[in-house]
Amino acid sequence: MKSTRRSVITGLFSTIAGLAGYSLVAQSQTPLKNDGQLLSTGASPDVTLYPGSIRYGNMVFVSGTGADAESVFEIKADTDFVLKKMEKRLLAAGSSMEKVLKVTVFLSDMADFDGMNKVYKGRFGKNPPVRSTVAVAKGGIPGKSIIEIECIGYV
């Protein structure tokens, strides 16, 4: 009975995922094998410290991307810069903005939320990813950026 229920639930989830355009990899008990693809896309001069992105199976993880030295300290311009930089990392990993599933936005000031949203809206296609937005403590974003964005997508 238990294995039948598991099969039905797994089948249901697979059907729902398939209708949404995704495939469930976790149907077997074998974990995804890391394809070992570290992608040096400008996050750090030393990719062994942290790469700009990494692929694990069909998943792409893009590290926090900020405006850093290029920051003009204006939220709309910096958000646009960061999203373009993040898109380059996704493309280098074989993904795209339309294949992003989860985004986390870090703001140095929550007063920038509306300005960030004006630039963010529509950048991920017609089906935007889920997102969390967090205001960090003063001086909490590394470098000289007022915004940092990280994401998880697929290829």
C-alpha cells in the first residue's frame, strides 16, 4: 500500500511538473551527479574562492552579483547594471533569464524597493521567478554596491 501511494504521489508531482514545463529529477534515489562545471564569470578573480556561477546537473546557481566599483548609487541604474551582469552569467552557464526559478535581492536600503521593482519587472519573461527581497544592515553588501542579486535557474 505504501509503495503504491508513493508511486501515485510521484506520478502526480511528475504530471504537475510536466504541465509547468519542468521535469522531476528526484524520481530515483540516486542524487544528481555534479558535472564539476565551475564557471568563472567575473565574481572573483580567484574562482577557487567563489565562482560567478556553477552548474550542478541541470541546475545553475549564480552567486551574488552587485554593481561594486561600477555603482552610480542610483537604484534604477544599478539594478539595470546588475541584471545585465547576471544575465551574462546565466548565458555563460547555458541558461537564460527566462529559466530562472528563484531570485534573492539584497538592498542596502528598503526605500529603494519601488525603484528596483520598476527595473526588475519584465526582465525574466512572462513567467517571473519566485523572489525574496531583503534589506541588509548598513554596510552589509560587499564592495560598493547598493544592490546585490543572486539566482537559481536551470539549463
